[in-house]
Amino acid sequence: MTFKAWIKTITFYELVVGMRATMSHLLHYKPITMQYPHEKRALPDNYRGMLSLLRYDDGTEKCVGCDLCEAACPSRVIRVVSAEVPGEPTKRYSKEYYMDMTRCLFCGLCVDACPVDALGMTREYEWSVYDKRQLHLNKEQLLAIGDRSFPVREKQLELQHPNVAFFNVAFKHLPQKPD
Amino acid sequence: MTELSLRLAISFVQILAEMSIVMLTVAIMTLAERKVLGWMQDRMGPMEVGPYGILQPLADGVKLFFKEDIVPAGANKAMFALAPMLTMVVSMIGFAVIPFGPDMTLDIGGLTIKPFVVADINIGILYILAIASIGAYGIILGGWSSNSKYSLLGGLRSAAQVISYELNVGLAIVGVLLLSGSLSLVEITEAQAGGFWHWFVWGARPDGFFPIHTQVFAFVVFVIAGVAETNRIPFDLPEAESELVAGFFTEYSGMKFAFFVSAEYASMVLVSCVAASLFLGGWNAPYPGTIFEYIGLEQLAWIEHIVWFAAKVYFFLFMFIWLRATLPRLRYDQLMRFGWKVLLPIALANIIITAVTVYLFPRG
């Protein structure tokens, strides 16, 4: 042990350095804490939160019961029971629609898969519950989430051909409803 | 009213006052520890109860009071209940001999009492050492009676640690006893009056300034051993969270747990009081006399004395928190090696050197 190291040992030099570091943090106190329930972090624009089902501006559901979201979901969150619209054999809708949000990993693949943009990801994230079963959501609950999170709804395009209504977002060359 | 009952009543009032001051300090410490620790780690500490969380000790107390008292299966119920009481009582009664303020006397109904020390017995420091070692029994009992391996390991570690480091505390004190020639904390403190160069940590003779009798090594040994004896970080092996869950009070909950925690804080306060009295001049100001005396208010000088005593005690308490925020825990062999092979030789050498210097340069 050199003389210098010996002096450092008997004067607790390393200890003093550490104590000085903690003291400087005390004197230059800048907390990085966010007082969560009182102040909330600004969410990024592409935030992927709670899933929801959307409606057109006249209140009809967008969902056409095609099951593509169920096929796209990697963790099998979604279950769709598809059915014909009564009296209109060419149209289908989702008779029942369930989401088990305990399994959802918020990847957004279902939203990408949806051909009619019937699914949306909201900016809600405070969904902790005491009973896990409350996270097994049905169609009415998902529509309600969509209603409160997306107050501005897309217009239903009435002038387009019923056969392509299935893909009503992509066909811009077709006649549009005048504003 | 007979003289005896008056004496008892006065003592009771003194004990009550002292207990409430100590418990208040403990409550302040539980909050201050969390706040200061948070500030040192760029956090905020408790913020929810009251403005800036200042009512947190109250909320903790209410919560612990109404919490379910769980006794583990197979525990020795009597011992399990006795251990926290023993720890608490032992850490509280040590304060009886601590002089909080100057050695003045009051006459009440023909009785002469000392208002700032409950019991000015002539073996005060021995009393504190004896009481402090009983505290280890509470911890060992709590660890053994819980019928849990973590508790038992914590209790055993505590026994080994407290015994090893109490030796260092005792030996570090001897130098001070040589200088003051008394075991009474009041007389030890009075021997350090008249400026900081008369404090035993500096150790000038009563007529000089040169630190011929300095006890600074004893002071360092005492403070380190005191941290170890109160089971604080970096010597918190009996309750090492990452190894033993919570050590000897793993199985405790509710008020029993609160007793253990407040006993730990109370023994911190006790060690701080003893260190302040022995080495930093107790109630004495770091300058000769008091400011109140200079401006002609001798009867109020005790306020200044008490403020100085509180300042010294809180300095030590802050240092406890500061150490906790800085240092990691020692390994068990490091703890033992440091106690027996570093602190003990320093304390022994300090005794010899102090004895020689006191013999060669007597204190008048």
C-alpha cells in the first residue's frame, strides 16, 4: 500500500467523496418525480391506448363482422360473432364482439387489419380494476369507449356502390357524397 | 402532600415531558429520514398527507395502530409479545440520565430538582451502556420467538454485531472518562464548558487552546460503533432487506412493528445525545458563556443551552440519514474485521495515549 493510499484509507477519502455527492444532490434538489394522479405526462400523438369500436356519424356501427381483426390479433384478444343484417343479405355485421383486455398487448395490429376503420385506439390508459372480469368487454362497452373518445365521427358514404362499401376508405375515385 | 409523593409527581412530570420530546423527535425522524433520503436521491419523499407530506408520521401511526396483529404459527406468543416491549422500554429509559440543558436547580415545595435531567446519577454513562446492551435481548428474543429462519438469522447477526461494537463504544468512552474524572453525564458535560476548544473532541486543557488531550479518534470510533449498534446502514446486517426480508422483525406487524421501528429511531436519538454530551460539549455553546448572558438575560440562558444541545443532536441524526443515503451495506466478514481489527486497536491506543498525556499534562 502506497503512502497516498494509506492516507486515503485513514481519512475515509472514498467515503467523503460519496457523502459529498449525496450532499450536492440535496443542495441542488431537482426531483425527477412526476406526482402522477395530480399531474400527468403528455402522451405522444401515436399513443396506443384502450381499444374501442367506432360508429359513423349517423350512429350506425362501422364494423362489418369480417373477422380480420380476430385473425390479426397475436394474443387472441378478440372474438367476433358475425351475422347477416336482417333483411339485407349482402350486408353483415358483428352480432357479438368481445375483447379480453387482460391479454391485450396494445400492438395495434387489429386496427391496421380493419378494412373499414371500425377499430380505434384511444388515449385512455387508466383501466386498473379490482375484478379482472371487468376487463372482458362486450360490444356495447367497446362502442361506449369509442363514443366518448372519438366525438367527431366519420361520415358514411352513401353514394358508393354497396359492394364496395366494404372498403369505403380506399376508393377515392368513386363518387363521393357532396358536402 | 408528603415529600415523597411530591417527588414522585415531579419525576412523573419530568418523565412525561422527556418521553414526549423523544417520541416527537422519533416522529420527526421518521419523516425527515424519508424526506431527506428522497431529496438526496432526487425524489420527493412522502407528498400526499398534509402539505408536502408533513403529516405522514401521523398517518403511519394511525395505520399501524389499526393494522391486524398477526402472530405466526408456531411462534412463542409470550416472547413474541415481550420482545418489542423490551426493545422499546430499553431504548426509552436510557434518556433518563441525558442532560438536555444546563445543570441548574429549581426549588419546588422544599425539594431541589434538576429540570433538564430526569435522574442525575453518578454512574450515568455506565447506566447507558448497561441499558443499551439489554436492547440486544429484545432483538434476539424477537428473532427467536418468531419461528422464522429470517428472523432468527437477523437476531443472531444482531447479537454478534452489538456485542462486538459495544466493546468499541465502551473503550472509546474511557478516554473521555479519563479527562473528566467522572461517570456522570452532567459532570462530563460541565467539564467541557467555555468554548469549542474545551470540547473533548478538540481536547484543550482548561487553561489552554492546544489540543493536547484530543479525543477525535475516540469520537470517530464512537460514532462508527454507534451507527453499528443502532443497526443502521451501512451496518444494518440484522435487518438486511436484500438478504433477510426485514431481519429480526420480519414476522411483526401492527403496533409491535411500530414499537421496533420507533425503538430503532429512539436508540439513534440516544446515541446522538450521548455523542453530543461526551464529545461535543453537550449543552455548551461553541463560544464561552452564552449570548443571553452578554445581553443581560441570565435567567434565559437555558434556552440557548437547549438550542445548542438540540442542534448537536440533530447534526448527528442528519448524519445518520446522510450515511444511509450514501453507503452500501458491509459484508458480514467486513463488519467483524472492521470492528475487531480496526476500531478496537484504535480505541485501545487512544486509551493509552490519553492516559499518558493526562498523566504528563494534568488538567489542573
